[in-house]
Amino acid sequence: MKKIFFNTFWAALLVVSVTAQNNTDYWQQKVDYTMDIDVDADKFQYKGKQTLKYTNNSPDVLDRVFYHLYFNAFQPGSEMDVRSRTIADPDGRVKDRISKLSPEEIGYIKPTMLAQDGKKLNYEVVGTILEVELNQPIQPGQTTTFNMEWDAQVPLQVRRSGRTNKEGVAFSMTQWYPKMAEYDFQGWHADPYIGREFHSPWGDFDVTIHIDEDYIVGGTGYSASNVKGGNYPKVKKGKKGKKTWQFIAPRVHDFTWAADPEYIHDQYDGPNGVTLNFYYKNNPDILDNWKKLQPLTADLLNYFNENIGEYPYKQYSVIQGGDGGMEYAMSTLITGERKFGSLFGVTAHELAHTWFQFLLATNEGKHEWMDEGFTVYISSLAENEVMDEKNPNPVSGAYRGYQFLATSGTEEPATTHADRYNLNRSYSITAYSKGAVFLAQLGYVIGKENLDKTIKQYFKDWAFKHPTPNDFIRVAEKVSGFELDWYLMDFMQTTKTIDYGIKGIEANTNGGTTVTLERIGFMPMPIDLSVTYEDGSQETFHIPLQMARAEKENPYSDVPWTVLDDWAWAYPTYSFEIPSGKKVQSMVIDASMLMADVNRENNSYGIE
């Protein structure tokens, strides 16, 4: 096990004694970027210089590396273009727009020089990937330095990245620099940029941007003059007619910025000394909404601090600059010309991504539901509390979305790579809705209190790392005492569905009532059966799932809780007796509606 030391103000260990999915001591690579960017704002082009210190914390010898060149996706004939024109349900923001970009409108990143430790390297640009053969392999524990120079053009914005979007923002600079690909226990993740989702190594960034002096720049990082979060950001006179903006960003895995001459920049004091920055266009139609948003963003940050873990940086920026909304390190880019409810909602979602992806940095391509779904879950709860909506199930919309997909005939396992779903709709519902249901339903299985503890422990154990689904479920097992491999496997790694029903209610010779339930779907679950008697009293019968090897506590403090014998999965039916003395008026499986049963019509008796 190796220790990783930061050579700046954050002295911390990124490598800890944690057993990951590959059953070896956990390790992760480290990158330190120093970049200098000179922007020609009139031509929407820029030249870049990058020094990248790469530390190989793996046990492997690396004889090659890969960089992402994301802007190359915005060219006619790219994989993103062709996929958008051939998928059955293309993203409405993309469709065939890339195929129609002129040479002056396309995006590109063209490396002009690359060297390792002062010696030039051979490389090949293959779409959005730069393939690099090393002169000197990188040994385990070794740090090597890459120097790169490149020319780039900012594409006309199609999605996420680009220039002059529909709201008139000049530069939305996301995925804009040559980014080292991730290497982990599964090897290199040099995925081409086709549709969505990212995965990058952790490191420190020092970025200097020279741009025309009338531009305001915001994004990832702190002022270089006070890296702990004072004046933000550092601005100084640069080349003739330009200003120089310098940002320092410690312990992040991406760097984003946006720039526009009409930005208003507001600052708001958030909890725990965090400065909230807001960048938005000087448009009279949106000013009131953006002012109203600021204290509520502080409330959201406080909610996430209390219910996941404390935000570890001293600034966060909400920036008008994207198409829809997209999360980045210490910032988000969103569209700003929204009704207030939508503006608040997208901010809540993207801010929540700070925890689920930018601090708990899952591989979005392989496990997209872990960032999108977990974010939907926690941001829905946060919106419900901050806006005092009093919704008993804030995630109910996600359940409806999942149940639609599960019965549509187009569902694919959540193990499908994010770029390779047959339909965009299937990806979206799986990632966002089914991922959110996974968490909410886990609360049904192990109890809400255990779920809340699991989320906090997950953050404590895996912040600033790259957790996998197995890492999360192991935290849940340790917190709750349940065995949960069946839950992760059947719900997220297959398309098996949950369907339980009440098969029969019969009076027996003892004067009691025999209840028979049936498992119709192939996904197992514990069962909560809520019974109302003719005298108005209530009782909940809990049937533990045998393979879970545990049972949850009574979630209904005002209703008696009777625990029955376990139900083993292979048995399709389960019967038990309600003793004589009370007559059943009605009963329902899962009154909480937290079990994602795909057919609730057979879940009740005596209820019209």
C-alpha cells in the first residue's frame, strides 16, 4: 500500500486500507495538471500548454497511456454524430446537428507536441482518444512528467460543451483539455466520447487562462493568491488587451470554466464558511429568479452536509452556461432562462452530484445509476425539505418511471455501458429512476434509519476514491447486518421484476383466517403486509426474506409489528394464519409503496 502526498496545501492520503471489488488493497492513480491557456475569443480558438505529473500507484508497469480529446466528438462523421443519427430515439439537442457543423463551427483538440520527461513521444489521434506509446515504461510507484502543447477550437454548442449557446453564453468550457484516461483495477478506461458519462483520475489542478479583458470567468477552483478560498478567482493583467485568470483546484478529477462579457457575479455566504458563487447573464427576465436562488442553494448545501457528509471545499459556483444541467468539480453549468421551480430543481440535482460522482467518483460509463440515481434520490429529499413540500414519498416519480420501463419490454440490465443502450430512454430511466428506486427500496429492505446511516458511512469510507457497486453494498451490509448481494444482483444486474400478490383469504376451522401470498415475479423481497380489522384496529405482518439473514425494525411506531417465519425464495407461495378473535376487513402488501412491485393490482384485498 502506497501513500500519496500532495505537494500543495492539501496534505492527505488518497490510498487507504480498503478492500475494493477486485479483492486487493485499494489503490488509485494520481495526476497533477499545470495548464496555461491563451484564448482568441473572436475565433473561438485557443492554444494550450500542459505539464502533467502522473504517479503510477498501481502494481502494474505501464508501457502506454491514453488521453481523452473530447472536443473531437463535435465533428461530422464522429462516433457521437453517427450514433445520434442512427439510434432510434436521438437526443433532441443533438439529432443531426453535428453533421451540419461547418469547419469554423466544429470542435477539435490537435496536439502539436508531447514529451515524457523531456523526450518526445510518438502518438496517434484516434477520434476522441490520443494513443501514446511510452519511450520509458512507468514503474509501480514511479512519477513521470508529460508536457503537451495543443491547438483547439471550441465547437458551436450542441450539448454540454461549446460556444454561443441558445442563451447566448460565449464559452462553456467543459471537457476542453487533453485529459489523462483512468487506469484502475480493470485496466485502462479509454472510452470514446459517444454519448455521455466520464471517469477520470484524481489530482490537483493549476490553470491559467488568458482571455479578452471584458470577459468574466468562473468555474472550478480557488484564487491562486489564497488557495483556501478567499477572493475568487485571482485576476491580473495579462497580455495586451487580455486579463489573466488563475485557478487552483486541489483533489478534484475534472476542471471546468465558463466565460462571458455579460456575466453578473454574485457571492453568497453558505454554511461552514463556503462561498457560493453565481454567474448569470445580465438579462432582466431572469434576475429575480437568480437572486431568489441564492439563499436556497445555501439551504441545499446544508441539507447535503447533514445527510451525506460535509462539503470539503470552500467555494461552489452555479453558472449559467450549459444545455440543461451538468455537474463538474466545485461547480455546475445550467441553463438559466427557466421558471423558478425548474431553476431550483436543476440546481438541487447538480449540487447533489458534488457528492455522488464528484466526491464519490464512480465510473459513470459502467455504473451510471450510482451517480444519477443516488443524486435523484437525495436531491428529491432535499427539495422536499427545503421547499417544505410535505410529500410522503419524494421519489414517487422515479418509481413510476421504473415501473413503466420494467413493463415496456425495452429494459436492459443496469450493467449495460452508458453509451450502449439500445434506446436513450432506456438509459435515462435506468440511470435516473431505477437508480433512485434502488436506494429508496433499500430503505424498505433494511429500514430507513439503516439507509441513512449507510449513506453517511459510504461517504466517510469512499470520498475522494472510485467506489464500485460492490463497495456500496458492502457498506450497507456492515451497517445493517443484512446480507444484500441478492439485492444488488437481481435488481441492478438483471431485469428481473418484483411482483407479489395476495392469492387467497380463507376462514379456517379454528375460527381464524389463513392468508396465502404468492411470488409471481422472479425478484425476491421481504414482505410487509398491513392488515385492518373490522373493529378498526391495525397490524403489520413482516415476512423476512430468508436469504437476507436479518429482519428490519418496525417502521410503523403506532401499529403492532408481528414478525413471521422467513420466506425462502424458491417457494412460490407462503401461507400463515391470523388467529381467531378478529375478522379481516382489508389488507395490502407494502402500504408504504416503497417496494417496486410492477403490478400493484394484486397487492390488496378488501380495498376498492
